[in-house]
Amino acid sequence: MKEFTKDDLINFLPKFDTFVGIDSDGCIFDTMEIKQKDFFHPAIVRHWKLDTIEPQVRAAAEFTYLYSMYRGLNRFLGLCKTFELLNDWPEARDKASLPDPTELRTFCDSGLPLSNQTIHAEAQRTGSALLSTAHAWSVELNEHIDSSMPNPPPFPGAEEALKRIAKNSDAIVISQTQAVALLKDWYRDDLAQYISVIAGPELGSKIDHFTMAAVNRYPARAILMIGDAPGDLATAQAIGCNFYPINPGHEAESWRRFLDEGYLKFLSGGFAEEYQQQLNHEFKALLPGKPPWDI
């Protein structure tokens, strides 16, 4: 199992005229629901002793990590947003002693890679108890997921799409899932054979990944981001490339449409503006910005 470094991105050598960056969790692998509900969210309750408001913690975390415009955030960004929502929710705030997420927000907005290594270093540098607990939470998550999570299957159509992409485009994994889980998923069923690099948060943000591997090597119309979260769309818009969404709750249909329609359009010169707008509109409609208790 190869562990990748920034050099693998910086020194990336094109073999084809087109480039595809592919997200992992919730896009290739059916991991999101079980990983969040059975691992992430109970660990938040446990580490911050929030048993008295467990239903509210779960509701805020599920909204943040799964069912909103925040879906797909790095785990520390998602944790920060979950605490911010809870602090703004009287039903949670009035029943428990909630952590002040200010120090976590500062870390998330620092521009540092949002990884276990950097949050640990920042916790030591600042003496922040919140960052220290967030690091312990994240380390435990990796260990628990590695030892106890059932092997996630790829969505129907995902492997067929990877095979098709590998024959026509350069492709890498662009993700904010921690590398320890990311590598395990991609090597377990040998899906790694279809891509050249597996990049997680240890190598930077998704924009960093694209910038190092693809920008200035391919024209923007020849670059495609495939993802299931608004952050993936934002990444594509930031670098000016095409975006194909794997719509949450409609993953198999999305991959079939990609094989029957989307990838062909991309290979033919990139998405027309009207087609891209249609894809974006359908995708955004599935992920609201306000939680149901605040409407």
C-alpha cells in the first residue's frame, strides 16, 4: 500500500489530455451514513460529555455532516459547525455546558492542513483544551473506524465509471478523509489501480490538490471534479473547471447518468454552460442551508 506525498502531486506527469479528480466518501464508497451515525456522532457525545442533549447533538451533527450545504466538510470543520449550531440552538444550549468553538474556528480558518498532526501541534502550541480534545476525538475515530467499521461497498456504477475514466483520462482521488481510512478503502478492493494518486487532508485542501497536480497542466475545460458535497462544487468553481455531482440519495442514478451522458460530454470538450447549470441546480436543491429547527 503506497502512501502518497505532496511530491506525487507536484511532479504529476500527464498521460492523457483530460484530468479527473474524484472524491471518495459518499461519492465512490457508501460510507457516509454509517461512518457518521455509528462513529463520529457518538464520539462527539462521549468526548464532550453531552449525554443530556444527545438527540440535539445527533441532529446538529447529521445536518452538518450529511444533510446540508455543509456536507463533506473536513471533520474538524464539521465539528466546529456542529458546535456553532448547538450554541445557537436554545434547546441544546440551555440544557448542557457546550464548548465554545472559537479556538477550533481559529484553527479551521488558519490555512493549515486540517489533519491530526496539525491540530495536535496547535493544541500544544496554544495550550487549547478544546483542540486537544478534538485531536483525541479524531485519533479515536481513526482507530475505531479502522477496527470496527464494516467494509464499505462502492456505489453501483462507480467501479465501471473508474474503469472508463482510467482508459481516457488521468485520475486522482481528491478527498478530505484522513489518509489512514482513505488508503484502506481504495486498496481493499483494488480500486487504486484506476487512479494515480490518493490525496487526503495531509496533502492540503482539495484546491491545493488540483493546483499541484492539474492547474497549468491542462486547460480548465479538460479538468473535471466529481463529488457529492458543496465543497466539491466550490473547489471546481475556484479553479474554473467542470463539476459532476454524485447526488446524495441518488448515487446509483448519478453514476449511470455519468456513464451514459456526463463523461461523454466532458470528453467532447467540457460541459456547456447550460448543462453545468442544470447539474448544479439539481445538486444544490438537495442540500439546504438552514437546519429544520431554525426554519
